[in-house]
Amino acid sequence: MAPSMSKLELIEGADDAAIAAWFADRLRAALAVAPEIAVTVPGGSTPFPIFELLAKMDLPWQRVAVWPGDDRIVDEDHPASNVGKIRARFEPAGATVVPLTEDAQPPHFTIAWLGMGGDGHVASLFPNTDPRADDPRAVRRLTPDPLPPEAPFDRLSLTIPALTDSDEIMFVIRGADKRALFDAAARGECDLPVARLLRAARHKITCFC
């Protein structure tokens, strides 16, 4: 079953500044009604220029907890660490950055921000890990197969239930090939991890592509 297309909004051609402004507006709206909120954000190369813009915005960051959606099991000062790089962007602005652990109990997220790999993985839920919408765990230790040569490490990842325990989901996807794959997943034409997550989501999904 494909996700309800009425809940999926595709925004084409948005640059980093427009995405940062959209995200900041969502945070302001949530903080207007809640004393504290939590978000989860991705690693990879695409989001960090957007993080740089966000961290400079006038937001009450001290009321925001930022969780990585996944991380490589390396020291925080390792170049492959997501949480280390996320911490370097958001902690100086005042946010609390929460590293993933196997026994972590993630909160309900205001926004789950995701990327997608060319193989259809989201967070570190790679196709070989057979992610389940009814996973009883919020965090899994996983080994991608094949291991990406640029980051040959085991991972910790939020599971589909943890990611969909959110008010809304956003994707930032760049490139025609990834866009085609995302569109196919949204139409229910594959069973890749991104398709499973889209099927499990019962709330608004925004994809910047």
C-alpha cells in the first residue's frame, strides 16, 4: 500500500537557505506551544550546509534537543562521526545534542529529517538489514552489507517506529536518480527501506527534491 499522496508534498528546486527557513518556521511553531522539543537529523554531506545556516538563526536553541538519526560506531572526534559534526554545529547555538546508544529511548520528534541513499536506505536502515515497521526496538546496531567504502563501520540507527514517532517527516534528496527512486517508493512500486518507512508514516511528509 502506497502512502496517502495527500500527505506527501514535493517541493522542487529549494536551495539550502529555503530549506533552512522552512525548518526554522516549523521549529518556531512547535516551540510556541511546547516548552521543549526534539528533532532528529541526518548525517551525510547534504544537510551540513543547511545546519550551518540554521545554527545562525535566531531561535531558542536551548529548548531544542537534536538527535542523529543514525551514526557510525566511532569516536566523536572521528571524521566519520555524525554526532561529532552535528554537535559542532548546534551546541554552540545552545541546542542539546544527544548521541545514539543501543539502549536509548528516543522522544517523540517534532520533525524527523531524513536523507536517502541510492540503494533506498534511510538513516542506517540498509536493504540488507530488513527494517520492520513493527520493530520493537527504537535503536538498532546494524552492519550494512556491502559496507560503504567511505565509511566501513557498524552503525547505530533509529528504527522505522522511532522515526515515524514524529509530528512530520522531511526528506532532502538531491539528484535525478534518487528522485526517481523516491517517486517509485512513494507509489508503492518497491519494498526498499524508504518505501517501508513511507508506508508506515501516517502524517505529513515533505520532500525537498
